[in-house]
Amino acid sequence: MNGRHIVIGILAHVDAGKTTLSESLLYLAGSIRKQGRVDHGDAFLDTWQLEKDRGITIFSKQAELSIGGRDGLSVTLLDTPGHIDFSPETERTLQVLDYAILIISAPDGVTGQVRNLWRLLASYKVPVFLFVNKMDQSGADAGKVLEDIHKNLSGACVDFSNCRFSPSLKIPEDQMENIAVCDDAVLEHYLETQTLQEDEIRAMIGDRRLFPVFFGAALKNEGVDRLMEGLNALTITKTWPEEFGARVFKISRDTDGSRLTWMRITGGSLKVRSTLPENAGGEKVNQIRVYSGDHFTQLAQADAGCICAVTGPEKTRIGMGLGFEKDAGDFLLQPVLKSQIILTPDQDRSAALRNLQVLSEEEPLLHIDADSPDGDISVRIMGQVQMEILKSLCDQRFHMPIRFAPPSVLYKETIAEPVEGVGHFEPLRHYAEVHLLLKPDEPGSGLHFETDCRSDELSLNWQRLILSSLESQMHRGVLTGSEITDMKIIVTGGRASEKHTVGGDFRQAACRAVRQGLMMAKNVLLEPVYRYQAELPSGMMGRFMTDLQRMEGTADLEENDGTTALITGTVPAAALQDYQQEMYSYTHGQGRLTLSLKGYEPCRHAEEVILQKGYDPDADLENPSSSVFCSHGAGIQVPWNLVRSYMHVDTGWRPDDPWQNGQAAQEAAVPAPGDRYPSGKPGQSFSSGWQKEQKTGTKSWAEEQQLREAEEKDLQQIFDNTYTGSSWQTPLHHHAPAWSNDSGIWSRDGSLEKAEAEKPQQKDSMKTPPAKPPRKKEEYLLVDGYNMIFNWEELRKLAAVNMDAARDRLIEILSNFHGTRPGTLILVFDAYKVHGGRGEVYPYHNIYVVFTKEAETADAYIEKTVHRIGHQGNVTVATSDGLEQIIIFGDGARRMSARELLLEIESSQAELRSRYKI
């Protein structure tokens, strides 16, 4: 842009006079003819009806003004929200500011919210001018406020209200030393010369070594002119690079519904009809607007330093960097509450979800979650005021009335010790394996992804794909299904197939590896903890301290002058609930509680929270911990606690901790059938390595698996003794590793050798197919119907009420399941007690349903069928009848338990939902 130009943001605690100061600046600069007022609803920058109705700023606004005449300073003013619920909007604005004006209300002094804003400004390294407002009110004392500022913000805040700025800077002698002591080099120069250079002072302000303070009353335009003179004299205009760059800090819609991308140009220029870089979708710019209030001017070109709103792009997002600018990282302010959105019965859920997604573009911290099994839609929120604004927005913009369920705390999860997670995804004609090292990281560090895998073990493009897949989604923990945090996730190994691997395979394997590692790990439930500042009458201290003890918080008495007490400390967010309103009530409006998020700490009552959530990680089909292997041409599910022995890659990870080698499944406590309850005590590490008890017995499923493996050894021995000379070599267990002709990899020991590596003639035959290739065997699945009904909880309960309904339900389930797999499925029901029954076989959609004849059991029918087709097809029999399993094994059939079939059905349903976004 031509001339001197800067972008200034105005920040303040709610009701400190932020919008009033903006109006005063615009009025004195000649940008507006009439100075509006918030309480009159005619403020220039409060353009939304919601803001006029409530008297608060909800969305950041832009205005243009000039200071110092024709050769003076051109300023883009950004007015930000003051209420704590809309602090994220303020934070996003900070990334495009040159300077900030922080307003402090003289009667209130430095409040907790002011300290929060000060920390934000420090984090974004924004130079700050301070304006102490409402000095016209009785009792306002500039000296006391300045002392409060020095104590709570910085000793480098210096009073500039008595300085003269034109035609040159003149500083009172008693203030020169206060400025000089803010920097050692400047102090040394001052002691030698007894003078201060203007350039030195500007540099100190720009480097945040000095913070000028001004006093006044914005409503009466007192002291504002001196602030404007200071801005003109003490600010520095940046020099911008010629290469194009821009930073997106806001997304909104205009009155016509057009999408506006707000950005600051940080290099080069942007022209109308030009194309944004590829990282922004390569979309064209239709209009470039410079707003002042709700009016705008269209530009043909926006130069470096300009704040503008662009129409046309639909793929931009808040925090996106364009050109040489990189995307912004995670913002410091994050919501700690979430609430379910309740729609009216006549509302369409899909339409409501689309409308909410529009709002989430403008406020990305909402994190719309519509993936819960019960179909609920939930959002993350900062507080009650934001909920009320969202309700009004939905009603006004979309004519969509909504209600909110009572908000609940957002928990997070992490791990206490390192663990390796493994994931394998190998359905027919797919292949990927991933090994990840999950390591606990510093509190508040979030998730970091990196790789420590040699390129000769796994090519770099696959490693990058794994990292991008992990970074692109939110990973849920296994205690409550909450977001995981404070971990390093490192790619340590993996494998691909040249023939069958596609990109989505590694996404599946990587997510399963994270989940499997969490199931093996010592997991820790985290809860949000607030840092608070309480100002209340001294006589109410006892009540407050008693309440704080009940809430398990900490307290430090900062001040107590006999009239007012100032107490600071920390308190768990879950304990606060509506305590701010309660405190306001019992102090008769004289108490004030200011909160800021300290961070996440181990949950005090983890067992209670986990029980209340009732989260079952095994039932979360969107986040599976099992792996998929290929056996006999079909994909099979291997549960998380058995999967390590099936992996094809060995990274050498050998932890000594029993929690990380599978023993946890036997050691963990199971307090009640079906409960997801960790062992441990509050404040300690909690493990997810427990297992759900079976409804049909008292053994856990992990114990059942051990018994089954032992049983299968016995079955193999019985079969070998009975049928000597058998050449059958396929492992008995349905989930046992077997040679995969598709991937060409040994599933049993993970070697890279081909099955016939020592037979060159067979290798050649793979290049030149034989003249008469063998006919591919048909796949058959025989299911013992009543055995499934009495082993599946859903059907068992239904059968207790109506057996016909349970039978029909099983037929529907298997018909839907068979639509995802090849071959023939035969469902067999006992009818041997039906007098005169001649048996019946009939097709139901894509499966065959069999009712046996009189005096013929389902077992007998299955044995007969297996004996007839076992040598011409690949037969699998689904039954949990141990004797039946021995018999069908002798005829060359594989066997599958009722639980294993249920796992396969659930996996196919999850895959369908993921593929078709059901």
C-alpha cells in the first residue's frame, strides 16, 4: 500500500469501552460524522442485529481511518469481541496485527480477562499500547491503575499521556529514565547523553520492550486525541516482500449469503480474477473488498499490508497461509465444554448438519461431531453466552430453531508409558502394515507425528502417506472415546505390496495401529483445569473457600484490605458447573470470577467418569483396534490382543511391561459383566487392557481365546490320530496366519520370501501361466442358525420374547452381510422335532435358508453337506459346537465361532459406512 499503513487491533475485557473507543477514534479522525453508542444500538462497528440487541461485540469488525492529515498514518482498525466466550475470534485476529490497543477500565483495574489477553498478545508477539478508559468516573486514580498494571502486566508500561508528539517527540524528564530502564543498551546510552532518540523508542515499542500507557474517557473523547498522536509518532511501518503471501484469519457471509475470505496480504499483491495458490484450491478471486463497518469498497488490486475480504474461494479456511505463508498451528484458546444439539422432530438432520457446517467454517473450534452411534450432533463451546448466540444465529440465518442439552466437560486421554501399536489391512487385493511407537509427551504439547523408519524398509512416499493420514483425523482414546493428546506417534516400520497396496490401505492400517497401541497401553484420563481469579467482599471469603474445598481446587490469597479479597488458584472445570452465577448471587453482584484454561491434568475421579461414559472401544466400529488379514482368499478379523503374533514385520520392540505384551488382558479387573472399567486408583494410570465378559459364561473373551487355542491343539492331535496320513496343512484356527497368494508374504513369520522361492520352475510359471490353470474353488459359508441365536446377545434377548422374530432377524443380518463377500452362504435351522417335516430349502435374496427334515439335526445336515462339497470348494462352518467342529474339521472345512462371525459382520458394516458415508 502507498504511504504509511498499519493494522491495529483493539482488545479489552467486556464492558471496558472497547467499541466506544473505536467510535471515538473514527469520529475524531473524520471517518464518521456521528459518534454512536453501544447502549443506543447505533455503534458504527456493531453491524449485526444480535450485537445491537445484546450490546456486545460478537464478531471482529474492520474500519479505515487516517491519523495526522494527508501525510500521516493510514490505519486499518480491527474491533474484536470482549466477552470470554468469543476470545477465539480475538485470538485469530492477533495473527494479522501490527500493533494492539489494550483497554483497561479504570474502576476495574487489571482483571483476569485482561491478563489473559496480555498473555495472548505476548504469545503472538504483538506490540501493545495501553489505554486506561473511564477516568471520568469517581474514584478513578491513574497512579493506582498504573501500579496495578506494573504489578500484574509489566514494569515496562510507561505513562506517555504527558508527552508531546508534534512537531517532534518531547518526553518529560521524570519519564525519560522510566523509559530508559526498560532496555540495558538504551539505559547505557541515556546515562551517557541524558537524551533518548525517537528511533530507539519506536524500536523498543516494536520489540515489546516498552509499552506506552495513555489515560482518558472514550465516551467523552478525552485523552483519545493524545492516543492518536502517539500512534502516529511511535509506530513503524513494515517493509513487505515482493513475493505473494497472505494469511486467512476469518470466514464470514455477507447479507446476500456470499462467502467472504478475510485475509491480510503479507507480500506482493492480489488482483481480481487472479487464481489463488494450489494449497488454497486454485480458486479464482471474484471481488476484493475493503470494509469499513458494513460498507465496502471494491479494489482491482490489494497490495501488501492490506486487510481485505475476498469473494469466490470456497475451500479456504481460517489459519490458512497462502503463497509463502505457512498454515497457522493450533490456536491457544480451546473450548473445554461440549453440548448436544437438539432438533425439533420435523427438522431434517442432514439439512441441519449442513447449516452447522457453515457455522463451523466461521468458528472452526465448534468441531461439529455427528459420528456418534446414536446419530446425535454435538458441538464444542466456550460457554453459555456462545450457546445463546448460536441459537439466535441458527434461527435468524437458517430459520432452524435448536436447543442445547446441558453442556458436559471435554475430557482427553493420553498414555503413561511408551507402547508399540501395530495395524494390518489385508482384505482381498489390498495390503498394508504399519508399526507405530506411541510415546507420552509434555503436558499441553498435543500430538506430534514423525518417522523413524529406513526407506529401504518402507519407501518414503508410503511413510509420508502414513503421516498425512494420521494428521488428518482426530484419534479417540479407549477409556471414554475422548480425543488423545500429549503424545509422539512415530512410524517405526511397515510393509507394502507392489501389486496390491493402494493409498487407502495405509490409512486403514495406520488408524488400526494407533488404536491397537492404545488398547495395549497404560491410558490416563485427563480433565481440563481452570486458572481462576476471584474478587469478592472479604466477608464472603469463608463461603468461597468452603466451596473451593468442595470443588477440590487450590487457593492463594493475593490481597485482603478488609473490604475486598483477591484469591487466585486452580479448579477442575467439571466442578465449576454454574458456580460463576452462584457466586454472583451470594455476593449480591459484588463478586467476580475470571477463568482461563490452565491445561489438562489427570482426572480426579477417573473411574466414575469412565463408568458414566460407558464407552466400549470394541463396539466403536469407526475406530477398530483389530486388524484384517487374508486367509484362503478372504479377509479375516484378528482382535487387538492377538494381532501381534500375526504381523509380517518385526521392529524389535520388546517391552518388559506386561501391560504391553498382552498379559494385561488377563490381569485387568472386570467389575461387572459388560462394564468398561479400568483397574487403578484416581490420579494414577488407567489401563484399557480389560475385556468385556461374555454373556454366556464367566470367562473373559481373552481367557476364552487361550482355551480355544489349547483346544485347537487337542483337535489337531485328535484329527491326526484318527485320520493318519492326512496331508491337510491349513492351520485350524480361522484367524491363524496362512500363506496369502495375493500379497506374496508369509503371514506366519513375517518373512519376505515368496512361498516357492526355492522352486525356480514355479516362479517361471507365475510369469507364463500354465495352459490349463486350475479352476478356482467356490467359497461356501455354512451357518448353524440356532447356535448363532443363542450366542449373540441381541438375538438371544429377542428369542426370549419371540423365536420367529429372532430367526427372521438373523436371516436379514446374514443376507446384508453376504452382500459384501463372494461365494455361497447357507443358513441351517433345526427342524427335527417338526412332526412330518420333509425339510425345506429356499433362497432368500442372496442366501439359502435350510430347515432340516424330521429327525435330522442342523449338525447332521452340515456334516453331510461338508462331506459332499468339502473337496470341491473352500468350506467354512460357523458354529460354537465343539463336537461339531471336530467332525467338520475332518472333512477339510474351516471353522468359525459365533463370536468370530459377529466380528466379521461388524467389520463389514463399518467398512460400508465408511465407504458410503452412511
